[in-house]
Amino acid sequence: MGLSSQELFFLLFFFYRSGRLKVASLQSLVMDEFDALLEYKPHRDPTQAVMHSLKRRHGDALQSILCSATAADVMDSTKVVEFLRPGYAMAMTDKDDVLVHNQKTQVSRTVLHGVVHVQQKRLALDTLRRILHTEPVPQQILIFVESSRKVDIVVEKLADRGIIAAPLHGGMGSEKMDRAEVSKALREGYVGIVVATELAARGLDAPLLTHVINLDLPTDASHYAHRAGRCGRGGRPGVV
């Protein structure tokens, strides 16, 4: 269905609380983007509720695998350590990996990063249109903006310029099935341009995506790393 790790954990929480999820035989739990699940307020409470309950039931017999590209600053946090078994192992990238390190963030070396200065905000979309015809020619573009309302505005204004883009956000008028369809179309190459909120910065794998454009800047380096990480995956080239 193309659900994010956050949405999957909400489903896990719902089925667990309703008694429909049987966990007696559970042996392993894998959490992707675990720093977001444990740090961000909308996800923190249901995630901790499930984890505490599983810990009480299974103790150290439960194997937990926590994965993220931006978790170096939370590894010593009690919110993380309390869910790990004694003698747990930590695997991290090193300087020989094909990654660029900037303290707590990592981005692929195969991605070009640049800034386009626009003198007036009203010229931003016309500048964006020119980027569509630059080298390397974009195959797929993911455009990030700051809010769900801005997504719809940008999609509409691009349409006025003859550019078709699909919206991807979790705000008013967006259904989970619609988001799954857009994510699937992006992943399989059936849509060329998607305008999205931070919702698409984690867990979205689009192998044909070549360009990420931050029409609105991310709030910190971690968010930038996750946005940039949508392209250039697996050593493929990309432009941010």
C-alpha cells in the first residue's frame, strides 16, 4: 500500500490495543526511521506504548532492530536505550563508505547540491520551469514545500503553466489511499513531478527520481538529509 513507517506503527498500535494483533510468538521487531517514531510528538506515544508492552511480555527475548540515517544524536537517549537488550550492537557507516559525513547527517556522494537564487518570490515557479530543461535532464522531480495548503497552490499554479504535477500530503482533502497511489505512481515511473510536504521525506523509495527541489527550505540538517536522500539512492546520480 506504500504506507510510511509511521503509518504502519499506528496500525500496529490500533490492532494491538483492539486485541486483534497476536504477539505471543513475536521474535523480532524492526523499526525504520526510529528516531522520528521516538522523537516526534505525533508518533512518540503510540510507539512507546507498543514498545513498552512488548518489552514487558517478551523481555530480552525480543530482538529489536532500529534503523535510521539521522540517529547519531539520539543513540544515548534513554528513550532508545531502554528498548535495547544488554550487550546490544551498533552498526554505523564509516569514512570508507560512499557517503558524505557532516557530524550527524549523511548524504550520498553521487548527488549534486546547489542553490538557485531567485530575486523575487513570485518568480520561483518560473525558475522551477526552467530547471525542467537543464542538464542533466530530470526524469522525475520531487518538490518539497512547507505545508499541505502550499502543495495544492503549487500544483494549481504549475498546471496554469502547462506543467502537470501530483500532490502528496497528509492535510485536508488527502486520503491515505490517494497518497498510496501517488507514491506507487512515483515509484513505478508513472508520474514525472510530485509536490509534497515533509511527509515524503522519509520511507519513500523512487528509483527513477533524479531531482529533489526544496521550494521551501527544511527546518534543520536532518530534514535536509532525508529530503536529499530520496534521490541518489544505491549510488545513482541525483541533483538537489
